[in-house]
Amino acid sequence: MLDVRLVTTSLAMLIALVSVALAEPAKDQARPAAEAASEARPIRVILPAPWQPATVRADAQSTK
């Protein structure tokens, strides 16, 4: 009885591992050359911190 359970469990694990390996995208493939530069590197926007007032520049320019 123990052998049947062991073989069944091993077979189920093997099937699960193979299905996961086949479902993952291939990481070793080269990226297409037609990809634009904007898609290759994300655009980063620097936003002010929530505790910084947004009118700092306007105040500094009006006092000159």
C-alpha cells in the first residue's frame, strides 16, 4: 500500500513540476530588436513628498 501511494505522489509531483516548467515564459530568449527605447526603459517621474507644499517655487519667485 505504501508503494502505491509513493508512486502516485511522485507521479503527481512530476506532472505538476513539468506543467509549471512549461507554463513559465522562457527567460533566456533574446528581446526583439524592434522594441522601442521607451519600452525598454520605464519613465520615472519624481513627485514631491506629501509633506512638502506644492507652492514652494511660487513663493520663492514672488519674494524676489
